[in-house]
Amino acid sequence: MSKQDQLAEAVFNKMMSKDYCSQWMGIEPIFLKEGHCKIKMTVKKDMLNGHGILHGGIAFTFADSAFAFASNSYGRIAVSINGSMSYAKSAKEGDVLFAEAKPLNVTHKTADFDVNVMNEAGEIYYFFRGTVYRSSKMVIE
């Protein structure tokens, strides 16, 4: 494993230790690399809206978690300054979802990422795009 990928894993572990929302969602890492991550969760009953489908806010939160782990994986603290999501298909209780975040553009002060949320077969349910501000502070001192 490269030094960059070791850092990405260490950043994920540090962030998850205090990310109680991601813990509540049951997020598990599939792979963690510099600038790129894939995480997994299973849709639980208490994540459903009044129509019996995954609440849009939870879908956004799941994508946002992948976005956070990927954007911070470089080692510098990165915080969201913009995010938007399109909802293509509804997830239901018991569905296993994956969120994969990849960088589009990384500069000294900002970075743009796309996150696809999909099922086990790779069928995309939600599309997320976000921008972070990259501070000069390190996630791990």
C-alpha cells in the first residue's frame, strides 16, 4: 500500500471515530485511496420517508460522507462549500448501496468531486456533485 493510500485510510479512521452520523448509517469502507473512496451501507427502516423509500436527506448524507472521506484523504482538512444531488431511482429497506467519490478538479484551495450512489449491480440511484474548501490545516497532526 502506498504512503498516500495509508494516509487516506488513517484519515478515514480518524474521521469515522467522531462521525456519529456515518456510524449510525452503518457505513463500511470498501476501498480508500488518495482522492477516491467507495463506501457501503444497507438501507434501514428508520431511514425511510413517508412513502417507504430512502429519505432524500439520508441519500444526500450518504453521498456527502463519501465526498468528505475522499476530499480529506489528501491529508488537509476539506469542508464542503457546495453540494447538489439528482435522484434517479428510489432505494428501499434492505437495499445495499455503495457511494463512490472521485475527484474532478483539485487545486490548492478547492476541489470538485462527483459521487455516484449505486446498488450492488452498479445501477446508479443518485448523482452527487460537490465542492470543498481545502484549508492549510492537517486532518492528522
